[in-house]
Amino acid sequence: MKYKAIQNFINGRFVNAGTDKTMDVISPIDGNLLSTVPMSSNADLDKAVKAAQAAFPAWSKTPIKERVQVFFKYKTLLEKHLKELAELCSEENGKTYGESVAEIEKCVELTEFATSLPQLITGEILEVSRGVECRTEHAPLGVVASIVPFNFPSMVPNWTIPNAIALGNCMIMKPSEKVPLSCGKLAELLKEAGLPDGVFNIVHGDVEIVEAICDHPNIEAVSFVGSTKVAKIVYKRATSNYKRCLALGGAKNHLMVLPDAIPAMTAQNVAASMSGCAGQRCMAASAMIGVGNVDAIIDKICEEARKIIPGENLGAVINKESKDRIERYISEAEKDGAKILVDGRNTKVKGKENGTYVGPTVIDFVKPEMSVAREEIFGPVISIMRTKTVDEALAIENANPYGNAASVFTQNGGMARYIIDHASAGMIGVNVGVPVPREPFSFGGWNESKFGVGDITGKSSIEFWTKLKKSTTKWNAEAGINWMS
């Protein structure tokens, strides 16, 4: 075991969970044992919540311009420890080192945004009648929780940590049991940056802790990122306990390729979108719709896909169960009549035979009713469907229940605008394979890709992590009585 057994982080210290039940943490790269993670109990969660409750009065009353000083220091520490964080991310998640570096750089950007919050929540004030003023202020909620997935061990936690905490809340973080190491390092950096004990806490575990978070009477809000199936359960359970909840689910993102698209650029973008992070991201392109004759572009996509080499510029998928599931999708598509142009099944990497790799896979002549066209595969696989018109392509895109992202590749500005207006997705790209907004623009999809109001990052997150206080004041007695009295 490379690392010591993982512990919870409560009230500024790493502590053992009150249970002997653990899970192994296995590296997808080579199958080696990295550590063990505890399956915490409800009592462990209670300890974390009590620590957060005790820290909340002082932290919430600290002026925000002082609170964000922690995140100026935290940003510097993220940059200082970038190599260590990236290596840890690669080990436990399986993505390439370059992808892990990009993930930590995104954490830096997210933290930079949090340092700007004092300029964004100044509130409003207006003299609404002679001698009478109305004012609004953003107040923190209290103890909040964030439940995060395996695919971005550092970035997704940092979707919530800087904003929620800078806005005055105290947080319970529940990492994925598959990738628990990175969050522990983030906790160390936050403490080193000067975050008071109890403001940030980590409780490891499985479904039992997720359910306990949704049920806990002293947790005010819950954010979740994961599959749509679980997002629905978390949203329903949390809101039934009168909590705020923002639950982000899965996706089936469509890239629409028109005949006038630039072949080389389109092929590079499509291949990178479907294979980046081994396809394990909710913004990955998993379906392409070729409108009209795009055979030459498909040929180039295949060329680009063959340049993506597992173990070199393509990482592993998270575990054997995922590898088997992805390969079943490919085999089922082939059985149903689709044509496998590039086949990533049965991939082995020399020297890493126990790693869980799936090679880049391009499937052509897919029908919309096939499972590879409808369901989230979460692997480096793209399914190509063909239509004669843009409206037929939009009908396929809009018939899918998800709504994270859609992209179009074209040189026709009017056609691009038409697709932006008509695609039912929260994030749209034009000649962009992964249309993730940069800060301060927020991340969030539509339909069954998101449950709850607002987005998880950017300006939109302010409304989720705070509540609005309105005050009306009158000090001049000579103003007399009016309708506001």
C-alpha cells in the first residue's frame, strides 16, 4: 500500500472513523493498491456537523474581504503544489499527467473567482421614500455539504469549496470513495492557508453517508455531482427534508457536424472531446450527428483517434467494472448493425497489464434507438449518426433526456445561431468540442442533467450558497407617516 490509510478530516485534524469497515483504493493505471478508505458512520457525520456548527458563528461574522484572504493564499498553495496534486490525481483517477495538470489549473481559476466575491455581493441600497432606505445583503446559510464524483478528484470539489466557504458557510465534503486522496491534500492546503478549524471537514463513505447528509437536520444545503439516477435520488431526498439542493447528473452530448466544417480542426476537436479524461466527463462528446455528406471529416476523425494511444496520451477508465460496461456497449452496437471504424476493446498497456484501459472507439452508422446513441457510456467512445438536415439533427439532440451540452461545427454563422437557439442544452459550443464556460460564467446543464435552480459555479452560485436579507430603515421623525409606516 503506497499511502497510509485514509482518515476523515474533522475540526482541522485527520481522525479515524468510528468504524472498521474500509474499501481498497486501487489505481486504474496499473491495478496497484494505493490506500484504504473508511466507510464512515452517521456518528462520524455528526461529529463533522458539530465542528462546522461551532465554527460557523465566528466565520460567518468575519468580513468577506478577510475571508477571501484565505483563498488568495490557497491559490498560491495550489500553484506551489501543482505537480504533487496532479500526480496524485493521475494515480487515483487514471487520467494522464497533462490532463491532471489542467485540472489543477482549473482549480486555480475557480479560486481566483472566489477572491473576487467581495466585489460581486456588495448588495443594493436605495432611498425608496423621503428619509426611508431599503437595503439587501447576502447572508450565509450555515453548514452545507458537497458530494463529489470520481472523475475530477480536485476540480469538482473546488467547484464548491472556494465559493461556498468564502461566502461564509462551513462545509462537509464527501469525496468519491474511488478517489479519496486528493481531497485530503486540499484540506491540508486550506489549513495551511489559514482556514479556521471546523470550517472545512471531510467525511468519507458510501451511500450510507450520502443518505445521512440528505437527512441531517443541521445541514442547510447539499450540492451533488454524479449520475442522473443518483442525482434524482439525492435531490428528492434532500428537498423532502427541506434543504436546498443542486444536483448535477449525467449527459449525452451531441456534436453536429455540417459539410462546411473545417475538416482538420473538426476532427481534432471531436477526437479530443470524446477521448479527453478517457471520456469520463459529463462534457465529453459521446454522440456525433453528421449532417449531409461528411465522410471526409469522419475519415479524419478516425485518423485522429488512431493517434490516441492508451497509456501515453489516453488515460485509464476508473475500474474493471467500467471497462467491461463500456466494451459491452461497443459490442452491442456492433451486434445491432453499427460499424466499428476504430475499435478500443481488449486494450492492454505493456507493463501495466492490470490497468483498466479502453482504447479510442469510433462507431459509424448508429441508429438513434441504439443504446450507444441514447445512454451515457462514460468512456472514450463516439457514436456517429447521420441525417440529411439540421432540423433532423436537432430532433435527435432534443429527444435525448439530458441537456448538458451540444456543439456544432460549421463556418455558417446563421446556421450556428439557429442551432444555439434551438438546441435544448445549457451549454452550447460553436466549433468547440467541450463548451465548458470559463469563470465567471457558470457551469450547469438543462433537463435531466441538472436538478435544482441556478448553477454550481460562477456568479450563479452566489444565489445558491447565500440567502438574501432585506432591511428597511427610517431615522428622521420629521418625514411623517406614510404608507410604509
